[in-house]
Amino acid sequence: MTNVALVVLDTLRYDAFEEHFDWLPGRRFESAWSTSHWTVPAHASLFTGRYASEIGIYAGAQTFDCPEPLLAERLQSAGYTTRAFSANPNITPVFDADRGFGQFEKSWRLQHHRTDVFDWDAFIAETRDCGPERYALALKEVVLGDNRTLPSLKHGAKLKLRDTPLASHVEHVDDGASTALELVRDTAFADDEFLFLNLMEAHSPYDPPAEWKRVDVDIDGLAASLGEPEDDPADLERAYDDCVRYLSHVYEQIFNELCESFDLIVTVSDHGELLGEYGGWEHLSGIYPELARVPLSIYDAREGTVDGVTYDDCSVSLLDVHETVLAAAGLESDSDARGRDLTDTSHLTSEGRDDEDRSEPPDSGFRDGEVLVEYHGLPDRHLDALRRKGFEDLEKRTRWLEGVALGDYFGYETFDGFGEWGESPYADPRARLRDLVDALERRTDVDEDRELDDSVLQQLEELGYA
């Protein structure tokens, strides 16, 4: 069987990828689209080949507890060794994202989920107002408790040093890519391997290692989108660019290691990022082209010639990534899964469609290359946080929005109307969008009753998800 690696460069914009990843060989898709604007629903499509709303994942239900098998479960059942590394708290065992993975590693930020390491995040959240003496109390609990003392102290030191002036005098801890590199270097990969990586270096808080950093910023994307960012917008753009430059540097090392053991390496972003376009920041303020268009590159060593970059203007999506991985493993997709094998070019044209007239689309069903992009509103924890900051009239932020992408066109709903990017292939793009939405069997009756502990909420808050 084919060894497959799926690497998600979380929050990486298409234009930033093109600027800084010229070293990455493979087939690049110039019209690749996400199915959503943020992590969980986008990964739902990667893991199931379906739209998030079809499997019951949306703003009010963000756990991977759907009855459909996830990608790793399919591969594990077929005899694959399945491994994962995630630096994103949304893609962890807390939310059942580990289903099907025999090995699931997390970045240093998330190590509190180990039962043998002191839960620093929960302790900090519970003692926020207790003053400096709380650290003496923490030390007592670490030493006398059931935790492993040395790993607990090291993790606590990393958390503390990151927020002090001493950070510039110690080895900087990135958001997990260096740990992923160590994992890849130290693992003896054999045959029939599936590896999933989620790297968060391009995600806020835009804090790369010191030698890559030109400016310090403090971004709160939702608040900035509803008001104004506290930092100079030019500094925020520069900070994001610093993160992407560092991500490219460390991923080049990871990629070179992967090439030693993996036949197929899929590199993709789950969504993009707003850097002031439309008055928006980060990625929780709607669906826009800068959020929906993503980089996607496929390195296929089975083709023999693997040097250099080739460009493909087929219209593709994250749904196709799911099918591509299954096809590489010799597995058939589920009957309800969407997507196509992107390594089989025989059925793809330059626009990812059949030769039928684009101006006369069918009344229902999806055409090859046609992608729906979903915005499911904001969960209660975001709304509560915004209200605590003094924002009002947030009702429209709970609305669902949809967009349709085909080739180099994207038509999308906004909170105030309808926007278009590129030349429309449709006589009436809004009518086409409604047809596609009506064709979905959405599962919106899922009630998420899972209580998140303080440590998880603390991590989500640091990343703008709470």
C-alpha cells in the first residue's frame, strides 16, 4: 500500500503560500477551495469527504462524534499504521478528532491533556486573581501531587517564559512545528503508514521565534473586526508574514524528512486569513475569497518525476483531498462522500468540470469542481466574550452564510449583501447557490452537551476561539 502524509498548514493564505513556498515541489492547484472559514468544519470535510453541516458539525456542535467513519478510521481498518500530530486544540482527543489514530501527539501547548502532567492552564484560569503567591501553591501541588514532576515543571516554565522578557534570552518555543519535526525525524516509519500533521505557525497570536520576528502584536480578530485593531494594520500584516516565513523554513525540513518514507504528500491549508480586507481580521467574520481560497499541493513520488512545480487550474476542494487519500490507499469512498481523486487527471478538465455548458448548470446536485463554502455563525462562547467586551447587536453574527466556488469564481453571502470574486459562470449565481444549499441534507439537530474544562477554554481563548 501507499504511504500517505496529509499536512495541514493551518490558516495559511493562498497568496502567502505562493510567496514563501516556492521550494515545495509537486502539483499545485490554483483554484482550490475550502468548505468553510475555520478549522473544525474544514477538517470535517478532510476527514469525511462531506460538508460539515451534513455530518452535524456547525457552530453549536463542534465534536467529531458523527456516526460516519473518519478518514483515519477507514485507513486503520484497512491495515494502516495511523499517526497524528496536532498543534490545534480544536483537533485533539477533547473533540474526538483522534478517532482512528493509533498514535496522537500534541504540541507543548496541549500537553496538559496528558494525565501525568500538571494542568497548568486550569490552574492559571482558577487562580488568575490570586497574585504571585499562586506559583508557590502550584509548585507544592506539582511536587506533592500525582503528576510527573520534571515534565510538569518544564511545561510550566515554557508557559511562563513565553510571556516574560526572559523569552528573548531562552530558546523560543514555536507553536509546535519544531516538535513535529522531531517526531518525524525520530519515528521509524515502515510500510502502510498514514500520517496527519496540523501545524499552527501561521495562526494568531502571530508569534514566531525571535530571529524571525520583526514586530510584536496582540491581535483579537473578532473585536478588531467589529471595531478597530489595537495594533497598526501594517504591523499585523508584517507579523503574519513573519510567521509564514518561519513556517516555510521549518516545513521544508519536515517535508524533506517525509520524502524519505512517504509516497504521497498532500500539503493544504484548512482556510485562509483576513488581514484587514473588508474590515475583517483573522477568520471568524464571514466567508470571503481570502478565507475560502486555499493552497493545495500534491507531491506524488509514484509518478517518478518529482522535482519542480507544476500548476493546475482545475477547480478542486478539501473534499477532493479526502477522496485522494482513500484512492492512494486503494479504498473506495463512502457512498455519501463527495470529492474526486486528484491524482487521476483523466476526468479533470482545466476548470474541473465536464464539457457541458457552464452557463446552464443543472437545477440540483453538484457539478465536478463546484464547491459550497459554509459559515455557521458564532458559538455561544464567542458571543459571550464579545458581550463582555461591550459589543452589542450581535444577532446577525449568528446567521448562516453560504458561498459557491467554481474555478476562479467565488460568489458569497455577507452580513450585508452578496459579493463576487472573478467572472461569474452563472446567469444567476444567487439562485445557483440556493439550489446547492437545498440539495444538502443538513443535520442541524445535534446538541453539544460536552462541558469544556477551564484549561481547554484557556487555550481556545488564546487562539481567538473563545
